[in-house]
Amino acid sequence: MSQTLTILFIGDIVGNPGMNAIRMFLKSFIDKHQADIVIVNGENICNGKGVTEKEATELFNLGAHVITTGNHIWENWQARPLLSSNPMVLRPYNYPPGNAGKGMTIIELPHIPPVGVMQLQGRTYMQSIDCPFRGVDHAIAKLSERTPIIIMDFHADATAEKISMGWHVDGRVSAVLGTHTHVQTADATILPKGTAYISDVGMTGPYDSVLGMSKEIALKRLLLQTAHKYEMAENDAKLCGVVLKVNKNTGKSESIEAFMYPKMRTSIHE
Ligand SMILES: [Fe+2]
Ligand SMILES: [Fe+2]
């Protein structure tokens, strides 16, 4: 039996174009990599705002085991009953107590060891929620009672805060995978003590856009310096994420590979 677990993590799914990319490409990625575990970030599915029961059910049917979210989950009232009722749909752990939902869970499947999943959110340029560094220590203490395999979605804006988190938990979790900024970074690595790290896994959604939103509206907001209602973009949907190989016994990562499909056009000859 293989000593490594293959984990597929998919970055922020944005709107219907993002869901269409999932419908078109996810299964072939699961098959190609023979993924044991699939985790997706669903914070932007409903026109950029959260995820509800309907989309969550479809994602679970398409192979997801856990859905993480982020700051935009709170803008969708219909997401709250989902957070309260389904322990496989997470919101960041370090929101103040009293909010709906949970920030960590354990995936238990036959024939593979338990896999812990947790999500924390950064504070730099974001809401002033509880400290993610103290929060992650508490979450690791809980999850590591059950398993050394722990995947962390760090939903944060500032790369410095994300990189700092990587150093803070190196050797204590299997992977720190950045979400929220929607642009895949070229810094995927294995840190010295065995934690896989990437500052952002990238958006699953329409790239003919500004981070998934209409580029016309985004430009208007910048050029006119007044509020204009965001609209979803539609075209050039891509699937973004990482494939992790994790040692089943130690929880250390052996490799991390970022992917974007279809890849960006980088030549006029493509
Ligand atoms: Fe997002
Ligand atoms: Fe976000």
C-alpha cells in the first residue's frame, strides 16, 4: 500500500464560470492524480458571495470532501444554516465565538488515515478578528490529537502575513495553502521541517476579469473613485490549485505542485 496520500486543493471558486470549470475539469484532475482527498474553497460561488446548500451538494457530488470559505461567506445569509448544519463546510476558525459554523474538521474515509482540515484568516488589510497565530496553535493542538495530517487554508491578504504563518507552523501541519487574493503565486515549496507552502493557490473562475469581477466595473470604480455595483465576469474560466503528496505516517509533505488549467496565454503564437 502506498505510503503517501494525494490531496487536491482547489482555489477560490468564483461564480457560475468557476462552477463550470469545476464541472468540466475536476473529475479528470482527480483521476489523473488519483487524489485521495479533495478540498475546495467556495467563498465566492454565489455571485462572489459565499456558498449555499445547493452548490455545496453539487461540489460534494463532484468529489469534494471539505469546502473551505473565507470573509465573503458572511455576506450570504443562506450560507449560515449551511455552516451550522454541515461540519464539512468550514469558515475561518478565528472569528469571534458566537458566529455560525466551525473552523476545523476531520475527514474520515475507509482505507486512509484521518485528515484534519482547518481554515484561519489573516488580519492585515482585513477584519480585526482574533489572532490567527494563537488560533492556529489551538487548532493544531486539537487536530493533532487525532492525526499528524493537517491541511490549513490560510485566507489572508498580505503575503508577509501568509509567509510568517508558514514559518510559524512549519513541521506542525502538512500544508499551509493561501487563498483570498485569487492570483496564483510562484512560491510553492516544502519548508525545512516538512510543511508544504504556497502564498496563494489561485482563483478557479473567469480570468477575463479583475479577480473574477467585471473588468469594466472594476475600472470604473478606480477611474471614477465612486461606488459601482460589482458584476461577475464570464469568460476564460480556469481551474487553479495544488496537488500535495503527504506521508501517511508522519504527516510531512513530500511534494507540492501548483497547477492552472487551461494555462495562461504567454505568447501571441498560442
Ligand atoms: Fe476569494
Ligand atoms: Fe476572501
